[in-house]
Amino acid sequence: MEVCPRKDAMPERLSLEEASYIRYADLLARLEELFPSVSRRRIEQIISAETDAITGGLLRIVPAEVETGAMEMLEREAGSSDEGEVA
């Protein structure tokens, strides 16, 4: 059983130049400046709701480092579960 996927099976990686993105912190700061009477918590709720509305609640892209970190965590979990197995 293969724990780690083959390197040639990695998902396609997109560069940030291929789409329009802004930093979350910049968006939050800009909206707080434009709407000073609205609480930060409410602005964060609205950003989250708009993100879900646009993406359907699904992540379309993630930083490439997420894959590396997820693989490391899964390999550790698979290793710890293998240690308890009796063949």
C-alpha cells in the first residue's frame, strides 16, 4: 500500500499571476477604514460569507506549501498507525 502519492501525480500548481488575489489582512484593513462604524468581527463574517458565496464553500486553490505540510502530517499519522498493527 502506497502511503505517499507519486511525485508525478501532484496536482497542477497555479501561479498567483494567473488570477487576481489580495491579502486577507489588506482587505480587512481597507474595509475597516471604509466602514469604521462596523466591528472587525462583523467585517470578518461578511468576508467569510462572500468567500463562501463565490467559491461555493470549496477551496479552489491553496498555497503549495499546504500540500507539503499535509503530506508530512499524513505520513506521521500513517507511521503511528502502522506501529500498532500486528501482521
